[in-house]
Amino acid sequence: MIEIKDLKKVYAGVAVVNVPHLEIRKGESVGLIGNNGAGKTTIFRMMLDLIRPESGEVLSKGENVAHSENWKNYTAAYLDEGFLIDYLTPEEYFYFVGGLHNQTRAHVDDFLSGYTEFFNGEILKKGKYIRDLSKGNQCKVGVVACLLQSPEMLMLDEPFANIDPSTQIRLKGLLKDLTKNQGMTTLVSSHDLSHVTEVCDRILLMEKGKIIKDITTNASTLKELEEYFTVGMTAE
Amino acid sequence: MVSTFIQHELKLFWRSKNSGKNLAIRIIMGIMILYLMACFLLLGFILDKILEKAFPTDNLIKAFSGILLYYFLFDLLSRFQLQELPTLKVQPYLHLPIKKNTIIRYLSFASLQSFFNLTPYILFCPFIFKVILHQNGGAIAWAFIFAITGFTVFNNYLSLYIKRRSNLNGWVSVGFAIFLVLLIMCDYVWHIISFKTLSFLYFGHLLTQPVWVFLPLVMGFAIYYVNFLYLKQNLYLEELGSQKKSAYKSSTEIPFLSAFGKVGDLMANEIKLILRNKRSKSALTMCTIMLFYGLIFYTNKIYGDGWKVFCGMFMTGIFIISYGQFLYGWQAAHFDGILVSKVNFRDFLKGKYLLFTGISTVAFVLTTPYAFFGWHVVFVHFMMYLWNIGISITIVLFFANRNYKRIDLSKGASFNWEGVGATQMLLGFPLIITPFIIYWPFAWLGHADIGLLIIGGCGVLFILMRPYWIKKLEADFYTKKYKIAEGFRNK
């Protein structure tokens, strides 16, 4: 699905991302973890063609994302509030995104009705612009706008950070369902080790721009990761 | 503590991203501010000459005393429009162990750094030193300066106080504006009261009895204290801030735009952007005010035909200039989202063309009543309208590809330098001067209308070439998109 070759990004003489090779196969659910400044968001941005890499390329279905725009047809992402049009109401935003994929309003309404529980009555018909919502609720809007596009590839940057426990549980259920039953490829980053190990089959651990661990999740993964981060603390 | 605050304030100024990292921009801004001040200073120095001309029968000092109150009345009115509330800066101090009184004093003093508090001195001190000092002596001259200080401080805190009150209740500001307008009408239209007499009554007394200087000083201090007490009772962010209590925001549609498909959707979004954000809304307001521009020039015979070109250009194109100069900075906050989404950049550009064409067309239609000054005016307007929707839009979009500055939509437009960079300075020249380069040679040879037809013709040509320009602009955008997106991410 996605292949990264010799990808490198340098800021002020420091390589913030340096990934010689990485392949994400169709239907995989991948978790990306690492401390602040490890390069998680930067790698996301390069995969979405938002920043130009110093060298190397990101291929989506074999096409370089910087040269072709086909990936936009099957990729949906929510990295931060910068992805939302904040002066629209959530409904207007959903209709807009749906419209980009030639969906009618009725179709969008129908789709949204399946998320009443996820929204917990705080998003739709509240008479607020997106900018007036809390960060957690903005995140809900962003995630659902992604799913509305029924993507083959879903990228979320720290989706668990601002949402309440109930929504965290619902989102985890949702992500598991999407990969298991709909074959969606997901790439999720998080600071919460237990969330990623629960949701993802494969974990990528980043440190200073490099992917230093690439492990298939099993029963001892969480422990292994916790150990790594604890050791990292004492070493510094 | 106060010195720490002042240090922070200085750091804020120098380190603020929008005060311009670029030295050239700082210099240009500095020159513009100096120029503005020099204009006021010049006005101050020739004030006695102006007063002599304006009130030939009156004694000079009497005339001077007569105008002061007018000045402060208009000062209050313009402060009310333009002065910003210096509030949000206190947020990082509220939770620290700093006394409320200290914070409020800091807030109050911070509000004094405004251009409005400098102008009365620049305007009136030259006169005071030239005339009053000469005729009435030092004590009286100082009395005048202190009295002016008193009124300035009074105006400063009164306008802030009312603005703060209106944050909690929007009707306060409406009521106050109506009150001021009625006050001015009472003088000019109904002649019930005369500020000239009133002003002379006070400043005339000041000439003989300098004790009266305490009146404005006490007034100034009183309103400072009222403001102080009000702040102390309401030192909560949501009450200080400029955001009003939100009413129910309904989703709206603009039905006829759906006929344009995805381009129409993009344009609908942009219309919402303009109407739902403070700064863009003020660009639109300016556009509406500009429609009256013609009244200044067409009612007076001394302005020749060249001014029609100028007016036509501005009245049908001001929105393209004032809104267009910051493209795509308006959408900076969600630019990443646009780049990642399925929005085709060609559609994005078409949306811009459609938006500007639409608004210019509305502006042109609204200016047709100027036919009252002869149908030729409408002809000139129409030619300039064609120029604007053909060429000005394309120029603006060309420069938009070179604009990397983010715009915070929630801030007001007046005295807001955010987003202003070299691009905006450069943009003005081709936009405003080119039509005149075409027009003047023909006007000089006595064939002004041929010049106008050529201007209109160029506009039509560019309109016909739109698909070509869109392709060019799109290709150009792809070479710069990373830089634009990165610039917009920098808050």
C-alpha cells in the first residue's frame, strides 16, 4: 500500500526523519510511537505531501505522492485542527467533504446517523462553529470526516490525546472493526502505549528520526515497550 | 513587578512574528508611521494659519479654544471604531501569585500606548507654544497641555470602558454610537447645542483661571478608576476577551451556487469565511464604504475625468485589492486540510475567480446610480469593472502564490499589520498604476475614451484567456506549495 524509500528530512542540520525503507501492506494496522521530537508528525506530513523531503520518496500504491494526486482518492487523514475548516458548522463541513467525493447530502446524513453514539450528542445540531468546539470534539469531527470518505488508507496523529475515556474506547473499537472487517489500512500514532498495542497489529518505534523497532504485536509487546521507554529515561 | 511587565511587553514587540522579521518591511512600516506623524506635525504647525483662514472674524485663541472639544469628540468616535482592547495578554499572569491590582494597573497602562494618545500633543502643542505661550505666558500654556492630557486620558479609558461593557452586552456599543451621532446632529443639524460655544466656554475660562485645568484631570482620573473597578470585578478571560457570547450558529446554504458544482461549494465556503470572521468582514465593510467614494469626486467639478478612472477602479475593485492582497493567507488555518483533501487546485482557483467576479459585479451594479452624474461615469465604471475582473484578479492570484504569511481571522483589521509583507507592498503598484499608464497617453492626446476602451478590451482579453491563466497559476503554485504551507503553519 505504502512504501517509503530513503526518506530524509533535515531541519537546521539535524535529520528529524531518516527512514531507509518501510513498507506498509494493505489491511495492516500500524501504530507509530516515540517520544516528542521523534519525527512522527513529520513523517505523516511527508506521507501526505505537505512537506518536501530532502531526499527519498513516498510511494502510495506505487505512485510517488509528490507527483500524482491519485492517493487523495483513497487516503484520509487527520493530523491536527489545521485540517478542519473552523468557521463552518460540523454539518457544513461534513457536507463539504462528502461533496468532494460526490456524495449527496442525504447520503452524508445517513452516514452520520451511524455515529450518533460516537458523537455523544455534542457535535451535530449544537449551533456551534467548529472553532467553538473543544479540542476533543474537534478531533471527533476530524475522525468522522475521514471515515466519511470511506478511505482505504487512514492516518491519525495522536487521536487519543484529547478525547474522553468513553470516546477512546469507542474509537478503539471502531479502528479494530475497520481493519478486521473492512480491510482498511490504518496508521495511528499515540503516546499511550496501551492504546496502540491494543489496536495495532504492528508497532513502529521511532527515535530521533529513525525507526528503531518494527514489531508484530503480541502479549508481551506492551511490557517490552514500557521497558524501552523506562530505560530511555534513565539513560538520558 | 511593573518593570518585569514592561520587559515582557518589549520582548513581545520585538519577538512577535508579525512585527516582521524582514528588515525592509520594518523600515517601510517605520517610514509610513513617521510620515503619518510628520503630516500631523505639519498640520500642528500651520494650525494658526488654518484657523485664521477658517474663522477670519474670531480672535486666534478663541478659534483654537472653539475647536478643541470637536477634536475630542471625533477622537472618541474614531477610538471607538479603531482602538483595540489590550486584554488577552494577561492570560499567562492570572494564575501566578501576582496581585489583581498590579495586573489591572498593567492592563490600564498598556492601553495608553496608542497612536490616539500621541496625536493630540502633536497637533496642539505647536500652537500652544507658538501662540498661547507668547500671549498668555507659561502657566496658561501648561494649563492647556494638562487639560489636553486630561481629555485624552478621559477618552482613552471611556472608550475602553464602553468597549468592555459591550462585550457583555452588545447593545451598549450600539447605544453609545447612537448617542454620539445624536450629539453631533444636535450641533450640526438641529443647532440645539453648539460645541464651539461649549468648548470656548471651558477653554476660555482656562485662559483666565488656570484652576479649571483640574476639571479634565479629575474626569480622566475618575473614568480611570471606574475602569479599574470594572476590571477588578470582571477579571475573567471570557468577559475580557473580544469574543461575544455566542448565539446559535445555524448551518446555511447558498442554493444558486450549487449550480457551479465543486467550484460553487468552494466559493460558498469562502463566502462563509468572509462573513463569519472579524477581519475578513471588515474588508467587506470597507468595500461597502468605498461605494460612496464617488460622491467625493463627482460632486466637485475641480476633479477631472482622470478621477473617474480612479474611482471606477476602486469602487468596482476594492474587494479584489483589500481581500485579494492576503490570499491564500485567509485560509492558512486549514490550508493543510485543503492540500490533503480531494480539492482540485484548479477548482480552487476557479472558486477565487468566481468569488471576485461575483462581488465586483455586485459592486458595479450598485454604482450604476452614479449615472446621475452623467452616463459617461457608468461607461468609465464599466471599463474599469472589466479591467478588474480580467486583469486585477489574475495579478492578485499571481501574488497569492508568493504570499507565505498567515492571517489570524479573529483579529480586527484596523492597525493590524499581520500578514503584511513585501508581497502586499509590491502588489499595489501593478494593480493601481497600470490602468493609468494606458489611460494617460490617450487622455493627453484628447482621446480619453479610446484609452478606456483599450482598458476594457484588455480586461475582456484576460477574461477570455482565463483557462490559460488558471493553468499557468496552477503550475506556478505546485512549485511553491511546500513553502506556502510551511509559512501558514508558522503561527
